[in-house]
Amino acid sequence: MINSDDFNRIRKQLGLGRGDQLVEIQSYLDQIYPKRVRAMALNNGVLKLATQSSSVASELRAGQLDLIKKPEFKTVIKLQIVIQADN
């Protein structure tokens, strides 16, 4: 039987904690940009954010250094911000 320490170590190695962190990040973004920014993916420290608004995208780009210092963004090194049309 696998113990919890081994389970957590394997989970971390496989990157399964990214989903939990994306939920944390999305919760934070919903407070600042309600329904205007979506955390889409987190891979190798790059967080992909999508918005439909060019002004929100510009605001995110301008404030990205402050944003990634927030505790919710603990493993984020860089933001990738995309403007995505509503489909």
C-alpha cells in the first residue's frame, strides 16, 4: 500500500498539482477580473491566460510582474496572455 508521502511525491512529479493551482489562480483572477480572464493552462512555469478584451490583456501584461509575486502564482515564472474571441 502506498503511503501519503509517497503519493504526494508521485503526484508532484507527474504535475498533478497544477489543476489545484489553476483553481487557486482562477479564484484570485475572478476577484480582480470577474468573468473576464480565464486561466487556461500551467506548464513548466508558464501560465496561459485568455481574455476577450484587449484592454484587459494590456492591463495583465503591464501588471504581470506584480501578479506573479502573489502567493496563488507560486510556481508561475511567466505569463502568456491571449485574446480569444467568444465562440
